[in-house]
Amino acid sequence: MTIDDLDPLLTQPKRLAVMGILATARRVEFGYLRDQLGVTDSDLSKQLRALSDAGYVTSTRTGKGRTRASWFSITADGRVALDAHAQALRGLLSPDSPPTDAAAETELSQSVQ
């Protein structure tokens, strides 16, 4: 795994957090997302717009007037992107052991003795 395997859209912590929450539920209401993330309405709207433009989330509105609510869901493409991003993060955080230089190891072990 390399840094290039990360999804640039999901490297932004707020967007990653939104996707993480959406991945655990069928749909989530805007106010719940806002409260969980501790962000303003305008900030969350901006993050959701970016995710929606990428096809990672969908939204639906219910009710009218004071009972109006916006609900968000992760799409199939969004789930694939989130899973791939998480896999890339795991790969970067737990890389394979780097190649060793046998001569350097021999020299180090002799200096310890």
C-alpha cells in the first residue's frame, strides 16, 4: 500500500467521520451527524455536498415546515471507496517489514557482543 491508494476525498477527517457513521446505519438524519461531529450546519453541508458530488452519499428529505428532515445514506460506491480507503490506511499503518541489509545486521550484531 502507498499513499496514492488513499482516497483524497476521504483524507479529510470530517468526511471520513461522516462516512464511518453512515456505514453503520441504513440512513442518518442531518442533525444527528452534526451533533456527533460537533460541527456547524454550514460545515456539515459543505462536507456532505462533496461526498454527494462524488456519488458516495445520497440524501432524501421528509416532512414539511418544522417537521422537515434531511436523511443521508452511504451508496454502494461510497462503501467501496470507504473500504478501499480503510484498507489503504491499514496497509500504511502496518507495513511489511522493510528489507534488511545483511552486512549491516552482521556489523550490528558483532558490535553488541
